[in-house]
Amino acid sequence: MRKFLLLLVFAILTPLCFAQSEVEWKTADNWNIKATFLPSKNGKMVILLHDLGRTREDYKNFTKRLENETFGYLAFDLRGHGKSTNLGTYNGFKKTGTDNEYNQMVRDVEGAINFLNNKGYKTEDIFIIGAGLGANVAAKAVGLNPQIAGLGLLTPGLKTKDVLSMGGIKMYKNPVMIAVGSVDRKPMMEANLLRNAAFLSSGQGKVLFLTAYELAGTKMLDRYLTSNVIWWLKEPALPEVLPDIPNFKENKEIEITYSENKEEEEIIHLGTPSVL
């Protein structure tokens, strides 16, 4: 009977351990950041940053897919947005200056990383995905946190509210995913510049570039790209590309032995392969 009760308690508590919850943390400059947190079942976490004037609710559909794929997530309202407004709203932020509140949003991301570290998640198991302004903030944040597992940028720009993205991209060495609509010329050109910089920094096989017609940000994600982004989270870097022709040493004979049945065995001798 006691064993049965223990199993019953375990069965009840196990789903609760992985239930979504409302959490918050205080930044170094006293913003109370409100967030939605789901523990990971596969050890990987995804931090989600919304666009200017939006909230974490923009990722509502995507987080359902993350949960189905056993990823954990931390989606939060950036300072001045949603429920993170204890010191004011984004409408009152300065639009220019390297020290404006938009640039200070990297402190919100630092708080998110610290929150997950305190929950036992290593920084190298954490991905960051941002949309619009959130993409620029994410790019700046990984410049300060190079161990982050991967960086996903949905409709990034070179400069949004004076938050620059290129500097972080040039310093970041881990996998990068960039997605942009193909209709608008300016976002496409800027995304291509960021892709080129990411390729030079991260290297071959670590940069994924996606396009999605006329949409942008999380709308593009929801309608077209969710499966692609999930695939990227599972395999953020492609394996090393091997040469098409084996590099046999000159004049060295190689024996390959195979058997079609237990009674018959054939030996094939291969000499030095010809060069095409």
C-alpha cells in the first residue's frame, strides 16, 4: 500500500515539475522583468525576445511546439513592455543613444541567463531567439555571452532604436539562424549583411538563412518557419564536409573483405584511385 501511494504521488508531481509558471527577476538597474518559464525535458532552454511594442504573447504558438519537442523556454516582457513596467513604458524611452533603455535591455537578457543558471541550466545549453528589436538585443547580448548555444534572429536590422546588431555578430562564434521576409528590400539587405558577418565569424556549417515571403518577426515564424527553427534547435551546426574522394596514400594497396554467405568470401584489391 505504501509503495502504491509513493507511485501515485510521483505520478501526480512529475507533470507539475514541468508545468509552465509565471516568474520574475530584478535587473541590475531595478526593472522587474515578468516572464513565463517552462522547465526543459531534454536539457535545452530557449530564451525568447519579442519585438518593439509587443509582448511575450507573440510566442504563444511557438512555445507550444517547443513544449511538444521537449525544449524548455523562458519568454519575457522586455522592460517597458507588457507586465515589465514598474519603471515606465517604452513610449517614454529615448530613441537614440548607446545608453538608452533599448540598449539597456541586454540587462534583461543577463537576468534571464542568470535565472536559468540558478535553475541548473548551463549557458552553453541556452539558445536565444529574438524578433525585430528583440533580435538586435539578442545579437548584442551574445557579444557579452559568447557561450550561448545558438542565436536566432527573426527580421533583424543593423540598427533599431540605436541598438546595433553587427558588433555582437562579429564576436559570436556559435551557430546563427537568420530569417527575413523576401519582399521588403531594406530588411533583406541588412539581414544578408548580418549573414555574411556571421559566416565569417562562426564558419561553414554554422549559419542558417531562411526567407518567408511577405511576413516578418513572429508572424513569419508562426506561418512558415516553425518546423525549420525546431530543426535548427535540434541540429544548430551541420557536420564537417568531407572530401568526395578518399585520400588514399599513393601506391598503398587496400584490401576490402566481404561475404555474401558463410561459405563464399571474395577479396577485392584496390590500387591508387585516379584523380578526376
